[in-house]
Amino acid sequence: MVQAYILVQTEVGKAAAVASEIGGLPGVISAEDVTGPYDVIVRAEADDVDELGRLVVARVQNVNGITRTLTCPVVKLT
């Protein structure tokens, strides 16, 4: 199982709608609208890196109102 945080920038005024839509996607654990340089932070999981990539590119990035994403895979250092 691979997990990642996806940091999302949105068009002005679209953060809540984007978070709500992303939160309903399969593989998404949570999607929260936040303040700061990113507008939404998503936690997602997939069986492998390829499936995670498909989730980000084919589903998350297709949500209307998103301008940019940054995917940060979770690593176990211990």
C-alpha cells in the first residue's frame, strides 16, 4: 500500500468545492481546504505507485478549479 499527500492549488474561491469533490473520489482518505500556499491538502492511498499516479493524473487533476498539484508520497524511515 502506498500513501501520499497531494497539495492542491485552486482558482480563487474554488477551494471548498474542489475539496468536496476530491473527497468523494475512490482512494482518497481525506481532502481538507486549508490556508497558506496550498488551498487543499489531500491524503490518498493506492496499491502501488502506478495506481497512485493514475489517481492523481486521471482523477484528481481532472477536478474543475485546480491549477496545480504536488504529490508527496509517504515514506517509512524506520
